[in-house]
Amino acid sequence: MQISSKFTIGVHLLAVIDYLGKDEKVTSNILASSIGVNPVIVRNVMGDLKEGGTYKHQSGQKRDIFNKNS
């Protein structure tokens, strides 16, 4: 996947998680359907965001954490 596509998907994912995550659980299936891609692509991009320190999620946590300094 091209870097420009990953960047666009990453920005979209973060925006959707921030918007929907306040009221409901946001799964990779929900995120994938909002973009029109396979959920595996969503999980891979989310993994890249976690690895880069932009996004953090731990099991049992109510909200996701975004690192605004990244």
C-alpha cells in the first residue's frame, strides 16, 4: 500500500474513533466499512499508528488515547 493511502486511511481512522468512540465501541469492521476496505487493512494501519506512538489502546480501557505530541 502506498504511503499516501496509509496516511489518508490513518487520518480517517483517528477522526472516526474520536467522533464515534465517545458513544459506542468502534471495531475494525465499523472502521473498514466507513472507508470501504478490508478490516485487515484497518488493523495494519492501526498497528502502524500504535508503533509510531500516535494511538494507544489497552484491553479493558474505556477510551482510546491519542498522543497529540506525535
